[in-house]
Amino acid sequence: MEIIDIHTHIYPDKIAQKATDSVRRFYQVDGSSMSGTVDQLLQQGEKAGISRYVVLPVSNTPERVHAINSFILEQTQLHSSFIGFGTVHAAMENLSEEVDWIMSAGLKGIKMHPDSQRFPIDDLRLFPMYDAIEGKLPVLLHMGDQRYNYSHPLHLRRIMSMFPKLEVIAAHLGGYSMYETARELLWDTDCVFDVSSSLMFMDQGDAERYIRCYGAERLAFGSDYPLWDPVTEVQRFQQLHLTDSEFDQISHKTAERVLKL
């Protein structure tokens, strides 16, 4: 079974462990023993049977956006199995220029983490970006967290009604730690969902119920490395009671369609 991991994060070696520890503190989880380095992702991914990786950046300050995007681009040039996304920040003065650079550089989408970046999905400052990438690039959004409102599914529902051709990948089954709220608000939209940071927080029956509710054609596998170990996450996914067709769809076909691979 071919596997594309649609949700991974990597950092430069010298800051990888520090950055990973910071993410774990943000989520208040112990997570895994992963460090966030490129080499470790490739090693664990090979063990897990993953063939391609979507590498996702986030910058919590507008000043660091371009440097972080440049690191991701560099890594996609070094590793043919990497599919790079760029990131933006709502407070950037040159947001439109950065979006133009992301598209011209050949990055395949845009990632935002509203909770850690501290702006809502439907921040008015982001509307020019949504308009620019609508029908051209997907946007992958961290979704849901009971502690914050920035990534509440209601914000995404509003954006999808305003930008109907926008391709959205809603991470964490549309709502980290608020999966049922996400289902109620997003099941009838056109967004795609990844299963990262979700399967470990529910029993198999609930996971299979969400998958059948959304439909496998709207779901993509994601490990959320380095918060979790790709080997463990692939095993968790493969233990679900799904058909061969559903496994194929979630493991790689949805990602191939959305990313135009």
C-alpha cells in the first residue's frame, strides 16, 4: 500500500529538538521520542512504508515567515520525496508578495496554525490570500482546540462559503479535541480532512464512524511528525476496519488529487 503522509513538520537540525519540545508544551502532551529532524523523518517514514511527505512550516511571527519558507523549499530540492508547503502570517505587511513567491517557487500549498499564530481563520487580512490561491493552491489549516477560538470550525465554514473554489485540508478530522463539533459543522462542506492527531484520541469504532461520515474520498493520512512517530501512526491507521478501497483512498489517492500529483 502506497502511503503519502500529508501532515509532517521538519526543522533545521540545530533547533529541531527545541522546536519539537515547544510544540509538545503547546499541546500539553508527552508525544513521542521524535526530534523533528529531516533525517529522522526519512528513517521513520521508511520503516512505516511512507513514500512521500508533505512538509509543513509555521511561523508565529511575521518576520520569520520567508526564512522558514526558504528552508522548506531548500529541503524539497534536496529530497525528492518531500512536497513543500509555504506559510504566511496575517500580520505580514508583504503578505501578497509572499504568496506570489510561494506560488512562483513551486511550493504546493499554504499551511497556517491559527491557534499558535494567534489570528482567526476568517481574519479579514487573509482574504486577499484566499482570493489569490482559490482554485490554484490548497490551504492546510490546523483545526480545533477547546482552549482557543481561532481555529473553530465555524470560522472555516464562513471562509468556505465566501471562497467556494478554495481547496481546504482541515487537519485533525476538522477539529483537534472537538471532533464531534467539527463533524456537525463541516460534514456537508467540500473540505478534505486529514486524520493526524486524531486516531489516538478515540476508539476504533468512533474513528471508523467519522471516516464513513466524511467518506474516504475526503480523507488523507497524516502522522503529525514529530509530535507522533510515523511508524506508530501508520500501524494505528492500518488497524482500522476499512475496505481495501478505503485504505487506498486515504493512504494516497486523496492526497494525489488535492495536491495534483
